[in-house]
Amino acid sequence: MISLESAQHFGMKLWLGSKTPGGPDDPEQRRHIAVADAAALRVLIVEDEFYIALDIEALLAGLGHSTVGIAVSADQAVNICERERPDLVLMDIRLVGTRDGIDAAGEILARFGIRSVFITANTDPYTRHRAAAVNPIGFLEKPLAVQSLRAALNTLKGPT
Amino acid sequence: MPARLFHYGVPPQRIRMFLILFALALTLPLLGIGIFALSRMAGLEQAETERRVMQAAQDIAADIDRELDRATVTLETLATSDALKRHDFRAFHAQAVLALKRTKAAIVLIDQSYQQIIDTLKEFGAELPPTADPETAKRVFASKQRQVSDLFRGSLSGRPVFNVEVPVLEGDTVPYVLIMSFQASHIADLLRSVRLDPPWITGVTDNKGVILARSERHEEFVGRPLPVELLAQSRAAQTVFRGTSVAGEQILRATVRSAIAGWLVSATVPVWYSDAPQRRSELFAAVLVGTALTLGAALAWIFASFMARPLTAATAAAEAVGKGEHVEPLFSPLAEANILTATLSAASLELKRRQAHSEFLMRELAHRAKNQLAVVKGMALQTAKQSGSVEEFVSRFNQRLDGLAQSQELMLRQNWQGAWINDLVRAHLELFGIRERTAIAGPPLFLAANAVQNLGYALHELATNASKHGALSMPGGRVEISWSGPDSDKKICLQWTERDGPSVPSPLRHGFGHLVLTRLVAQALEGTSQLEFCANGVRWELHFPSSHAINAPVTAEAHP
């Protein structure tokens, strides 16, 4: 199962995707769309731990979705959204800097109409209550399981 | 120890009970003193009464003796009169009548046959009976001395009388006895003339034990024998004694003998009178005890309620704290209870705060644990991607986990707020045992948690490479690690420079390590990094915003 070449290539390629936007016409993306169970989504990952971000990126790729970038702060997330206009944002709540993920999700929703899925290890009810106010697609628990990620993404794809 | 009492099955008592006991402890000694003083006073009064009884008896005895002496003097004067010497009885009669002028007595002259020759109660020459009391006359004839009779009925008057008799001497013989005969009531008058309080009774009993005179109800008792028991007591008495009077009353009595007549002269007071001070003091004591105890208990009860209510409230407060409820401070008359409840209130707040804090910590712990699990998961995935075999994966993954653990350990020591950059660098170098050939230089900087973790990843990749393939893999190689404080751009710069290393191509030129050092760490810290491959080893430079450094950590240990 451990293929050094493909894994490295895979991770690097997707990471570089944040710098060079990969659209539906990107041949790499097309390959993944073919194995996805539904239409491919362009996703922004907001996560300040790169190991987690890379893991999520790999999960997304496995499901046939593309990552438009990885942001570590709220401001960065907003900037990438402005530039890339992803279909959705996978948002960590605790971020580097003064603003948190709920703040960023709120701004992204308001400015670009892009909804978020919160991926958090934070289970405190007050934070959940705050997060619910920005109309998230859902909440996912860390460590992220592929089934729950697929289910969350399918709810977004379902109505459209 | 009083507390030991409660080991013997005495149940715990309310403070009310202890206050009542306290009041008793204060009251009882005072009551004891009061009762003692009262009874001592009563005793003194009793002794004074006894002294007065004795005094009265002695005074009356003296009065009676004086009266008898006066009679004796009158008789002895008459006994030497010329008329008597001349046997001129008519003249003597007249003389005797004159001598008696002021006295309610009779003077009688008898001869040796006890025949009355004259009697002042009768005219001279009237026919006279023999004396009704020959025994006393007999003693006078025999003793040639003055004698006083006991009580007898007068031969003429038939009334109770007594005689004072003196001899009439003619040379050595006693042809006549001169008698002054008194009615017993004369002594009764004398007794009554002594002013005493109404309950006092004085009396005279003759040598035969017959009542001769009495200050009260004289006519009723005169001539009656004294009760046998009382007579025996009176005869034996040296001091005041208690007995039953002829009237059947309980009495306190003193008896003194008349020196002249040998009669028993008594002064008595009823026991109810003499004991009055004692009874009064007992009554006082009872009232005192009753009042003191009632008042003491009532006051103790009142003050106890001042204390008991706040204490009950404080107890309830303590129970409430035990149940984790909030407690308000109390404002009561009892300062200690107020302090107690204030402390309990503060404690309840503190408990609440700690509970909230511990809930926060639990959530935080859960958050970190899950986050770290996600990190470890990602780390495993990335390590797997760069590993050619399971063995290689296990080895690399172990190292990365160790590196992560190092960073965690440092942050744990700083209450999860971050770590000193110096400690972080040393920790990651020590993991590979490569401290000796490294030079570390830079100002003390306290990095925030996110920076610690990410810089830790970079240092781990660099140290791994240096010890396996770089400058530290061969003797003579060195590593210099230096950092500078925030520059004008508010950036912190850290440099890793390997010197005197091998000139072989570094595996860091590609692969995951390359990605970490060129992109991931810089990206995570919102900074920039540069990885260069020089002839003698790797050179890495990282610039990141100084916002990742906390200048004054809240609970940081002082940096050495």
C-alpha cells in the first residue's frame, strides 16, 4: 500500500495546487473526478496544523475533490476565497491569530456566499452555538473520518 | 478534657444547652455564697436569740433574788425589834403592819410549835391557825438561817403563796420564826414587769417542780407541776435548750437557779419565734435560687438565640457548600458566624470557579487530545508516503512522534502556553544526542504553542538529516543555530547552518522533509523559509512574524 513515489507526488501536487489554481480542466483533477462518487468540489482547507491539513487534503483527493489551498489564519482564508471562490470551506475553529474559524466562516459566507464545514476538536456547547449562527453545512470531529467527510460533502451536493 | 465526656455516650448538644450550663456555672457559686451568707446570718440571729433568752432568765433570777433579799432585810430588821424582845406582840404586830406598808405580803410570827402568834392579815388577837408550811419553819429552827419555802396554799387566804422565813434569835436559841408570806402572783407581777416581746414567756418553778409564777396565764398554771421531761431538762440545763412547754408549745428555754430560793427561773420563746430568722433565710434562699436560675436560664436562652440562629445558618451554609451550592455571606449579631459564612461564601465561589475551570480544562484536554490524534494521523500518513518499507515507516514515524513529544513536553511545562525557543532547539538536538557540536545563540524568546509545534517539526527534519546525512554524520562537522529578535519588519529570523559536513547530495533536496522545510512550516507560521545546499552542509533560514512570540508568558519559568 505504501507507494513512496505516488504518495509524495500526490501530496506535493495538491499542495502546489494552492499556488497554481487547478480548475476542472486540470488533467490531474479530471483523473480524480473520474473516481469520485459525485461531482468534484473545489475545497479550501483552513487548518493551522499542516499534518492535519495534508491528511484532509488526501481524504478529499480520495473522494475526488480538489483542494484550492490551505489557509492557517482567518485573513488568509478570506483572501484565498476571494481569489479562488471554492465550493466550500473545511474550517478549523481554532486558528493562528486573533480571529477564529467562526469569524472567518461568517465573513466568507457574507462576502462570497460560500458555506463552511467546521472541522474541530472543540466540543464546547458555547462555541457550537456560535458556529451554528454562520449556517455551516455541518460539524466534523477531529480526527477526521472519511465516511463523515463524504456524508457532509454529499449534503451540500444533494440539493444542487 | 470535657470532650472526653462525649466518648461516654453523651449525645452532642446544641449551643443553647452549653450556654445554659455556662450560666449555671456562673450562677451556682454565687448562689452558694449567697445561701451560705444567709444561713450564717440566720445562725448569728439564732445565737443572739439564745443569748437573749439566757440573759432574760439571768436578769429575772437576779430580780427575784433581789426581791427575796429585800424581804429578808425587812424581816431581819423586825426580828431585832425591842417589842419582840419584850414579847410585846401587840406592838410587834403594829410594827410589822407598818413595815409592810408598801408590800402586798403578810408578816407572820410563829413559835416552835408552828403556831401563828401574829399575822398581819388579821387583827392582833384574832384566832390563828398553825402555819400551812411547817417544813420551812422547821429548817429555819434547825439551821438558824433564812429559808425560802416552795409554793403552798396559804392557811388563811387559801391562795398560792410562798414564804421567806428568818429566825428570831434569843441568844443561841430560836424561839420564833418570822415569816413574810407572798402571794405567788407577786412574782408573776415581777415577771410581767420585765418588758419582753409578746411571745416571750418567763416563769418560776419551785424546788418541788411546781409552777410558782408565770408571765402569761399565771392564774391558770400556778400550782401545776411542770411536765416531768421539761423539769428534768430544766434542772440539768447549763445552756439554752429546746423542749415542750407546760402549755404544750415547742419552746426554746433557758433556766437559771435562784441563788437564794433554789427555784428554777426560766425564760422561753416559742420555737416558731426563735426559728423565724432561719425560716426567713430559707425563704430568701429559695427566692434567690429560683430568681437566679430562672433569670439566668432566660438570659442564657435569649443570648443563645443570638448565637444559635446565626450558627444554625452557618451550619446550613456549610451543608450548602458541601452540596456545591452558592452561599451568601450572613449579617448576624454573631461576628464569628459572619466570618464563617463569609469564608464559606468565598469558598463556594472558589469551588464554583474551580469547577468551571476544571470543566474548561477537561474540554481543553479533549480538544488537544483529539487535535493531536489528528496530527498523529496526518503524520502517520505522510510518513507512510515517504517510507519504502514497514521498517522504514516504523523508524521514521517513531522519530517524528518523539519529536512531537519533545515539543509537547516543553509546552506542558509552561502550562501549554508555549516554550522558550532556546529550550525547543536544545530539546530537538538532544533527541539525536548532538548537543556537543552545536552552537546555539539568540535572545530569549517565548514562542506561542503553534510556533513551538511547527518550528519543532522543522528542527526535527533538520536534526534528522544532519545526524544521518549532514554535518553531524561525520567527525568535525558542526551546526550553528542562531536567531534574532524582532527586526524592523517585526519578523523573527532563525538560521540553521551546517559546517564542515560531507559534500554528498542531501536527501532533503526532495521528499517530505523538503516540503516541510520549504513550505509547510513557513506557511503555518505565515512566514518565509529558504533551504540552501552549500558545499559543507545544509543552510536553512526561517522568517516568521514576531506575533508568534509572547514576550511575557503568564506562568513561564524564568529562562536561564
